[in-house]
Amino acid sequence: MQGELDVVVATTAFGMGVDKAEIRFVLHYDHPASLEAYAQEAGRAGRDGNEAYAILLSHSQTQSTERFIARQGIPDTRVLRAYQHALLATDDEGSSSVRLADGMVLCDPDALANLAHIEPTQARVLLFSFEEAGLVQRGPDCTLEATMLLNQPVSTVLATIVDDEERTRAASLFDSLGAAQDMQVSYRAAQVYEQTGIDPRTIDALLVRLAERDLLLYRAYHRGITLTLSEHLAQQGELEAIEQRFANRYARFEERLNTMLDYIKLRPGNHHCRSAALINYLTGRDDAPLCGKCDLCSPTSQHLPWDPGIRLYGEPLAVDLRLSILGAVRDHNGIFAPRTIEKMLLGIPQTNYQGKVFLLSASARASDHFGELDGTGAKPERVQRTIAALTEGGFLQLNERTLPSNGTKYTAIALTQRGRDALAGGVELPEYREIEVKL
Ligand SMILES: [Zn+2]
């Protein structure tokens, strides 16, 4: 901040709150997942109004990493159901949770995660999504476990409490903990609540106040959450609504990512301009003036401190789309619809059908073929056309199939003997150029 450093290398998390006006260069080593993020990050350059540059390096593989990370956040039905059961089990006899007088449940979020066999971080996301769906309502957090040590005899500490009700509560608490001067005792909310009926939500405030006056030491080391469970929590349809919400969120992510990619792919000509494209996108208008300085609209580019025409390519990697498709169908023979095979190979965890977003099944998302074409530059239309050509050529066939769970009919794709032979290398495949992949 003192201006002593020439260059700072940082992740995007850096500098969210740093407002430094005289930044001359923002160099992105990789593109962010949205144009909004890019505008914000690149917008750190030149806040003092003087000339500044933003350079964006991009790599075709980055989008697969971003999709991968975004997919991690999508729970499948099994996980949602497991978490639902864990929440419902807080009411069970023998659970570690405590049902308080007003119907709220005090529970340990990590124990909930354990019970559902999921990571605590994922459990936090799930809890939020259940909250969002109105299936649980969160109350104040409070301490589940702590240690306490009185610096004074019990009677001295109690004598300092003016409020009668509070003094009675403290006396009852100390009694149940077996507290005595200079002796460390453990506080466990569930136990104390059972023995004394003292609402655990009142204990933190009480003990913190006493600790502030040096009457005791209070160290809370395990926080719990309080929840009100909705009567709808047990309903299956509610989980589907949550899944749909995750699917919609991913759809928005995908849309934003594509806008970022389109921006990267802009080439000179047709009145293209980086600055105008960004401003138009962010304002929703289409009349931003050309900047005259960017790699797209500068008449000469000669004042730029770098060569905007530079392109770095790795070795081309050849992917035979036809074999990828046949291999994926072989491993999920007669199960998936053609569009599921397509999305699976492209690493897109959901599909749009008749205007609705459907999450790919857990088995499609878990497949070894998931994302096989990620980063290869393969386009959905290309995959669709190849599937059609393979079907036409008798390598694949379409069969009517009925979903065992709900009787829905759909068209599934299966491998024919000819397709098997082709995979084994015994039969010529329909003529289709291999995709050239730029790394
Ligand atoms: Zn421009």
C-alpha cells in the first residue's frame, strides 16, 4: 500500500478490499468464471484515471476446471436424502441433539454431517439450501461444549449477580457442573439442559458477562446450531425442489461462463472493442463507444506495450469423437438418452429438456466418461451430429425405454454389434474429421 512493490502476484481473493488507485497493469494469468468478475478484477487498473492496462491470458482448459469446481457444489439426490434423514433424526431418542422447550432443536452441525456421511463444508452448503427452501429455520447459535473455572468461591460469584432470576440460573448451573473455586469443570449443553432445564441459549451471555468481570474463565470450544424443523421436511417433493434450485444455479453459472468465453473469443473487426463489449454487457445497452486503444479497435496497436496478436499453442491433441461416443454408450448401454450421453461427455451436469433443467443422473455424473471431451473444444452440436451419424450408420440404435421408478418413457441409446466391432477397430467408422484441439 506504500507503493514499495512493483509487482504483486495474488489469487482473486486478494485485494477485494484494497483500494489502490495507481495500479498500472492487471494481468490475468487465467480467466475468471464470469465477465462480471473479470470487470471487477481488471477494473482495479487505473482508478486514478491515468493510463493503465488489463491483459487477459486464457487457456481452453480453464473452463473445465471452473466447471469441475462448480459441479462439486451440486449435491446428488442421495446426499440430499442423507442430510434430510440426519435432520429428521435430530428428533430421535438417543440422538446427540436437544429439543428445547420452544420446539427448537439444538444440534451439532458436524454430527449432522457425520450422520449423513458428508463433509462438514458440504453440510454447511446443504443446511443453507434447506433453509432457503424453508425446510429448516435457523435460530441463534450457542455453545455445546466449554470449560469453566471459577476465580472466586461460588457464593462470592453469585453475590455479585444483581438480577434474581439470573442469580438463580447461575446457582443452578454451577450446582449441576459441580463448580468450585479454582477447579476446571466441563460444560455440556445437552447434559445441563436435561438436569436443570436452563435454556442453553442463555448460558453464553451469562458466563461471558461473569468472565468479563474476572469472576471466572469461560472457554467455549464447540458451537452448536439451533433449528426449527418444518413439517414439510420429510416430503420427497421438497428435495426435488432443492435439486432444481441447484440445477438452476448451475445453469446460471454456465451462462455466465459462456459470456466470459465469448468475450475472450472476440476478434477484431465488426466494430468490436473490449471496453465497449464490457460496458454494453454490464449496462445492458449497445451504444458504448469504441475505446480506440484495445487489441480489437486500436487502429494500429502500435502504442500497446505488448503484441496483441500473439497466440501460444501447445501440441494439437487428437480426440476421436466417434470412439468417445461409442465407448460411453458401451459402458452405459441402453440406459441413457442421447442428450445425456452428450452432456456427460462434455462434462455438463444437467440437460435442458422442454424448457426445464434436469440434473443428469448420479450415475452419469459419476461416470468415467463424464467430462471426457472437456477442454477438447468439442461443441454440443458436433457431438449431436456425430451421434446422429453413428445411429444412421447402424453403430448405435435408439430404443424406447421406461423408467422403472416412475414409468416415464424416453428414448435410450444402445450399442449395436456393428458399434462393438467399430470399437474393436474391425469396422470403418462414418467419415468425420477428427477434432483439432488447441492446448
Ligand atoms: Zn476498444
